[in-house]
Amino acid sequence: MASDGLTSPPLPIRDGISPGPLSPTGTSTPGSGGRSSNPLSSKVTSVLSTSYADTEFRESLALLDERGITNTAETRRQLRLDVQKEVIDSNGKIITEFGRVAEQLRRIGVTIDKLNKSYQEMRGHVTVAHESTSSVLEEASSLMTQRKNIETKQQVLKAFREHFVLSDDEIASLTLTAEPVDDRFFAVLSKAKRIRKDCEFLLGFESQTLGLEIMDQTSKNLNQAFQKLYRWVQKEFKTLNLENPQINSSVRRAIRVLAERPSLFQNCLDFFAEAREQILSDAFYLALTGTSAAGAKDHSVKPIELVAHDPLRYAGDMLAWTHSAAVSEREALEILFVSDGNEIAKGIQEGRENELWLLMADEADGPPEFDAIKALNELVDRDVSGAARILRQRVEQVIQTNEETILAYKLANLLSFYRVTFSKLLGEESVLLQAMTNLEAEALRQFRSLMRDHITTLESEFQHTPSDLGPPEFLQEALKQLTAIMKTYETSLASDGDREADFDPILAESFDPFLAGCSNMATHIPAPNTSIFLLNCQQAALTALTPFHSFTRPRIARLETSIAQHSAELVSSQYAFFRSESALEPLFAALASLSDARPDDVAKVANFDLDVLKPEALAAAAQGLDDFLPSAVMDALDNVKHLQDAALAREVTEEAADRFCADFEHVEELLAAADELIEEERERKGGVVGEEERPSLRALFPRTTGEIRVLLS
């Protein structure tokens, strides 16, 4: 603003000294003359002390700028007046407006008075109306409270009926046989069971009438529902096709639910077993004859009785059909009864808890644990029991009419195979397994009977030993039969640990009697033919048994021991032949007890104290040996020419020759020792005249052990 030439209006003097003209010559007193002596200085000081940062000052300057006032002397003179005039005009307008406000306030006061009066009048009317309607309001309030309580009771009753009461439609679905057994039936049945269980909670109140009535009615409905389900399951069982892999899921569910009534469940199983037994019996009869039980022929079936060309095939086809039927029945019933896991077991346990008579019966022995697999096996066994009876009759007929020994054993082995198979399929307590066991025992009895009859017919042949000392014809036939039997048994399912014990009775019937007959025949022929004959028989038997050593090991060991024993007897016979035919038996016998290590024994030989050592006897023995040696081996082998095992014959002869050579070596050593003693005595005496000269023993008996071994090799 100073730059525009404007100056601030004169400011009042703070010290109360009136402003006056400036005096150039004026002086100031020492105390106060410095502040008041120069007005201009005071003015400048005042201007400089003003704070231009003050908000009101800045707003004043902005207001002046807005009014567009120029900084002139006239303007500066009129500014205060103009401002004051504007303030006065504004105050006048405000007063005028406040007058109008006062008038309006007066009118409002009048209106408020009227309103207060009207309010008082209305309040009086309301008080009178309230006094007249208070009883009605109280009654209405009571009615509303009652209505609220009734609505609450209705909700409770509705919830109670929904939870504890079956509707008429639900009862009809649960009990009427005209209604189907579907998902709705099972849902209502589950609801009824839940209601009966929840009634236990109602029985905990003081008043038990409601709980008892509901439980009684629900129990009746449940009983009717289970009876309906029982009849429906029986009806379904009549038309149930187990060959269809897609068995109705409703049937499986119904069986699972019916298990909660063990008595009804068991009756259903009995009914089902009877129906399936009849069906399988008819099917088996149809497979056997090609004709149904009603007499109608089925040309699509090849009758087993016509197709089977021998008794073994006939029995095998019947057993195979029975096994196939049992496997199919088990698979189908497994889907029907076991596919839901332990649901049936849980249902039976729940049913036992509900049926008091069963619960009382279980208190003594404890509730039996339900075994689904065992129950399944029992049910399958009952289903095939009818076919099993027909099978037993037909197989017994085959066994009894059979007259062939090998065929009888093959039948027994076939029945043993199926016995093991059925034991794995149905368990150890099944009727079918018992039938197989009995039939197997019957077949084995027939086998033993035929074998004994065969042995009886051969008793006359047991008296005649073959001229070639070979195995008799009856033994060869018996070994052929035994080989066929062992081949059959080798394919059986008997475990390795039990095979020897299982087959031992068969050997006792089909093997031991023939060997015993051979032994009896051997008693009527002289040695060594006895050993040769028995060796030939036992070697043939050993050859037949060796391929089947896994279950004939004890018999093989017994035969090997007997063969070794008879071989030793034959060696002894050949050894005796060498000694006797060589003319050395007296010499060997006389010198056997002497030893070249004992001087007395050597002196006895040197002095010719023994008759066999006389020069003429010793020379004769040497001549007899020379005559024997060229054909000794051939003669010895000729003794065992009937031994069919040539290797064994050579082995026996060689062992006998070795023993003979050992005896000859002993004689040779004694003679050599005696010659040495004679020579020593001759040298010691120095050739005394008149002394008779004793001949050399080796000169009389010149053969050596080496020569003997060469000639007997």
C-alpha cells in the first residue's frame, strides 16, 4: 500500500501528548524527551511495529483490494466515514430483520399456546380412552401370550409327531403287502427303528405312558414290516437267478436288514437252501441224463452218462460238474451275502440284543460270533447237498461194479484230489467233503479187495520158480500195475511231508505181498540160486520204485539193504567156489590161524608138521591150482549167469576173487617165511653129514599172488 502513495491515518499518541507542529529547535528532557519530541519518529515507529503477518490485517488489505480503492488523499479521508456508514447501514438492516423475527416469534408463541391447549385436551381424551380400554388391552395381551404358547406347543407337537409318529402313508408303506419293498420302505423302516430307540429317552420321564404307547405301536409296525420283508425275500428267492451277475441290490439290502431278526433270517436261509438244493439237484440230473426232472428232454445238453466212455471219465465228469457248481454257487452267494462286509454280522448282533429269548440263551454260553465265511461255506454246502447225494450214489455204483485194480486206485486218487479241493473251498466240516472222504475210503477198500483177490489167484504161481531165475511173471505184472499207480499218485495234491505215509498202505497192498511171494519161492531152490533169484526180483522192484523216490524212499532203502545182503551172500558163494575148485580149501583152512609174524607158526610150517604141507600134498595142491586157473573166471561167471545185472555179477565175482587172492597171499607169505627159516637153519648147521635135506616149499608151490590176480582179473 505504501508503494501506491497511500499513508496510514494518523495514530493516537499513546502517552496522551497531543500532536503538534514539528519544532526544529525543540529539545527533550533527559527522561522523556527522546520518545515524544518527534511525532514523525513516533509514527514511523508505530508503522514499523505493526505485524503484517496478522490475519485480520491481511484480511483488511484483501478487502481493500476487492473494493478497488485507489490510494488518494480524498480516498484516505473518506475511507473511515464510508466504512462507518456501511456499518451503520448494515446495523439498520439487521435491526429491521430482527424486528421481523420478533414478530414471527410472537406468532409462534401464540401457536404454541394453541398447541399446548390442544395437547391437554387430547391428553384428557387419551386418559379417558385408556381408562376405558385397559381391561380390553389386558385381555388382548393375555390372548396373545396364550396364542404364542399354543404356537410353541404346535411346533413342539409337529416336531414330536415328525420324529416319534409314523404317518398313515408311512405305516401303509411299512405294513401293507400291496406296497412295494423299495427305498421308501427301507427309509420308513429305518425311521421306525430310530423311533423305537428314541423311546428309551421318553421312558426316562415320570410319566411313561406316552413312551410305552409309542414303543408298543412302533414295535407292532416293525414286526409287521419284518414279516412283510420276510415274505418278500422268500418270493424273490423263488425267482432269483444266481447265474445273473447283476443281482438285485434290493435283495442284498433286504437280507442285510432281515439279519436283525435272526430267526426270520435263518428261516430265509433255510428256505433259500432248500430251493437251491432242489434247483441244483435238477440241474445235476439234467447234466447226467439230458432229461429234466419233469421228463422233458433238453437237446442242448450232452448227457454225462452217454459222453463218458469209461468209469473213470464218468466219475471225473460228475465230480467236475459238482465242483463247478459249488464254485459258481459260492461266488454268487458271496455277492449276495458277503459283499456288504460285516453288515449282516452287525444286524444279527443287533437282532440278538432285541430278541430276548436269544439273549437269555446266550447268557450261559456267550453269544456265538458270526463268521461270514463259515456261514457262506455252510450255505453252499447245503445248496449242493442234493447233488452230492446223487453224486455219492453214482460214484458208489461205479466203485462197486469196477473189477480193475488200477482203475480202482485211479478212482481213489481222483476222489482224494477232489477231497482236498473241496476242503479248501468249503472247509473241513462240509457234507460234500464228508461224502468225498467216504467215497475215497470206499474206493481204497475196493482197491485192497481187488488186490487181495488177485494175490489169491496167483498163489499157485508162487510155487514155481522160473528156470532162468528171473523175476516171475506175476511180479512183472505187479510192478507194471504199481508203476501205473505211482504215476497216478505222483499227480496227487498230497503234501511232500505226508506222501510217504499216505502211499505206504498202497505199497503194503500192491507191492509187499508179491515180494513176499518171491521170498517164499526162493526157499525151495538151492544156494546160490536163492540169492540170484532174490537179487533179480529185488533189482526189478528197485528199478520200478526209484523214479518215484519222493514217496517210496523207505521201500527203496529197505530194498537196497536186502540187495546188499544177498550180494554179500553171493560173494561168499563165489568165494567158496574159488576155494573148493582150486583144491586149496584144505591148505587155506589149515594155515588160516597161522601168521608169518609169529616164529612158532613159521617153524610149524617149516617142519612140515601139518599134513597139507607134506611135499606130496603140497605138490598136489599146486597141480590142482594150475588145472583150475585157466577157466576159473569163466567157471565163476557161469555160476551167476542167471543174474540179470551183469555189472553186479562181475562185481560179485571180482570181490570173491579179491578175497581168494588175499587168502593165497597169506599162504604165500607163510611159505616164504618157512623157506627163509629152513635156509637159515641149513646155513647154521653148515651142511652136516647124515642130515636129510628138506625141500623148498616155494619150489613145491611156485605160484605167486601176482600171477593169481592176473589170471583171475
